[in-house]
Amino acid sequence: MAELAVTTTADQSSQMSKPTVVVDDLHVVYRVYGAGGDKGTAATALMRVLKRQRRPSVREVHAIRGVSFVVYHGDAIGIIGRNGSGKSTLLQAIAGLLPPEQGCVYTSGQAALLGVNAALLDDLTGERNVVLGCLAMGMTPQETKDRFQSIVDFSGVGNFIDYPMRTYSTGMAQRLRFSIASAKSHEILMIDEALATGDANFRAKSHERIMQLRREAGTVFLVAHNLAEIEASCNRVIWLEKGKIMMQGTDVPGIVDEYLKATGGEPRKRDKPPTTDHTAQS
């Protein structure tokens, strides 16, 4: 894989900052058992039993292919790409939820992953989930008590906070997840499509919260199909395609335009050419 890198003044400045995430030649492989081969009809299943053929077929899915980058304290990184490009897989690998097949991930602190599948317990009330979530993030009981109402107010779930999570709509549950996870300043916070739901008011509040986290010098990863949110919130962007980095760098609008051209979208008109270069990988 060839790499062309152009160092800009902004890049030189960031290199003097503290690295928080280093991803070095990362490969992630899923193994799907029972995939491929025959179609698994009743007749073929019976024949396998009769012939004592118990060896399941295995199909390997190479989700991340040789990804490398360095992220610094204070960065907000947007990750873009089509469905199935490996965006969520990359976040899970950085969070330590998926083991690398090859390569390494180094982080300066605990990475908190906030996504649509973040764990909330359906049989517990929203109130209990807030308390447990805050304690799990390392807050003290007093800190949890002090921040409880602001979390509820930010989420907008209202009186539903006293009801079991199973009574929540998908949007309500996602808003509460975001509110809990963003109530604490994280060294590394990863947000996976958390802004995809909610009205314009909640999206605006979420954007401001992300900017607040950046001001507090944490590191934020944001995966979203809303490219306008990526441009508004992030100072760097990584474009993934089939598990590989197509482009990455600080020219967020320029890389977004290239992504739109490659995927059939219409690039936005810009008043002047980009002032920062980006990194291309093939």
C-alpha cells in the first residue's frame, strides 16, 4: 500500500500535541461459521447428519485492511464511508471490543464507545440506567447525583425517566445514551450514529456538546452519514472504503467533496480552493 503524505502547518502543530490514539497496520477479520457452501436445505442437512459430516463451513470477512493513523489530544475525527465500509468495526477495535487479526491499537486512556447498541437494561427504569451508566464511567455517587437532572433534561425524555427502558422509542433510548456518555469528559469518546435521531433542537444540542468535549481537550470520533455534521464538528476526517483508508486529513470539506464524487453525490461549490492538503492511501 503506497502512501503520500503532505505535512501542513496545522499538522506540524498537532504533532507537538499529545497522541491519544495510534492505529498501526490494523486488520480485523470476522469469521462467519455456517456461511457459504450449500444453502442449508432440509435435505442437505439430513444428508450431513446421516453421513456424520459435522464440519461447519467458515467464511472470513476482512472488515479492516491495514489501517494506520495517529490522533492527538483535542482532535475531533469524522469517519465517513458507505454502509459496510468498516466504520463501526474500526470504532469497536479502538475501544478494545474486537481483537486485531494483525497490527496494534494504542490508546492513552479508556475509550468510551457510544453507539446505537450501547448497553442499557430494558427492565430497569431510565433513572436506574442513568445512575448505573454514570457509576460505570467512574463518577462518584455524589457526582452522579449532581449531574442526574442535567442528563435527564438534555435527553428530553421527561417523565419517561421513571419508566422501564423497554417502553422507550428508539430515538428516546439513543438520546438518553448520548446524554449519559457525554455527561463526563472522556479522554477518548467515540460516537457511532448517535446524532442520527432526534429533532433539530436535539441535534443542535448534541453538536454543541461535542464542541464542548473538544474544548475540554478530549478526543472525539464521530461516525455519521450526516456529512454536514461531520464538517461542522470535526477538524479531521477519515474516509473508509471496503476496510481501507481512501483519504484522510485536515481538509474536511475537500475530502467530503471527493467522497461525494466517488459515491455519486454532488460536490458542494466552494468559494476558494482548500488551504490544507490531505493524505491519500491506495
